[in-house]
Amino acid sequence: MHLKGRWSEFTVLAQQMNDTEKRDRIVERVRPYTMVPDAAVARNIELTIEAVNNAQVNDVIVECGTWKGGSSLAMILTQKEFFGGVRHPVWMFDSFSGLLCCERERHHAC
Ligand SMILES: C[S@@+](CC[C@H](N)C(=O)[O-])C[C@H]1O[C@@H](n2cnc3c(N)ncnc32)[C@H](O)[C@@H]1O
């Protein structure tokens, strides 16, 4: 019944998340391109695994505020390492001018 299916899902997820070799490789690779600490990159990897496991076929991943792209790169590499390829494209957005002011008069996009 459902429980058996759910249990094997959880087992696969646990195995994926415990693959420290893959995780460490990704953390190392993206470090020069992110300002977030290693632990946050590791959490990003876990969240990406969860997201991909629960995604619909045409879903995409979006990062708002990419800076040098390290976190987005982590989401791409996680898919390659844990799923054998990029299953869901990662869309990257940034103002490239820091935090925008949200006063309507100054920025029409707000
Ligand atoms: C803390 S950094 C992001 C760090 C990045 N995610 C990483 O992995 O290192 C915030 C980024 O968000 C961008 N940003 C801030 N406000 C924004 C806005 N309103 N729209 C788009 N990008 C914005 C900045 O230019 C900056 O690159």
C-alpha cells in the first residue's frame, strides 16, 4: 500500500542526502562564486534534492538575487550529481546594482 511506497521514497531521499562526498564536491566547487557559508550551501543542496523529487515535469527553479551565481550553480550541480543531469532549468535573476529602493516614485518596477 501507500506506506511501502512512501517508505522507499524516504529511504532514497535519506541516501541522497547522506552522500557527503557529492555534497562536499559541490560545496567546494561553488565556494568562489557565493557569499553564503558552506552550511547554507549544504542546506541548499538538500532543498534542491527535495524540490526535484517533488517537481512536476516542466517546473523550473528560480533564484532571485544570484550575485556571482554560486547558489544557482549548486542547484545545477546537485541535479547533475544526484539525478544524472539537469532535470529542471535554473533561472537566475539579479539587479546587478545591489538592493533596489522600493519607493514607487524612484523605481517603476516596484
Ligand atoms: C546577498 S546577495 C545574493 C547572494 C547569492 N545568492 C550567493 O549565492 O552568493 C544579493 C543579491 O541580490 C541582488 N538584488 C538585491 N535586490 C534585488 C532586486 N530587487 N532585484 C533583483 N536583484 C536584487 C543584489 O544585486 C545581489 O547580487
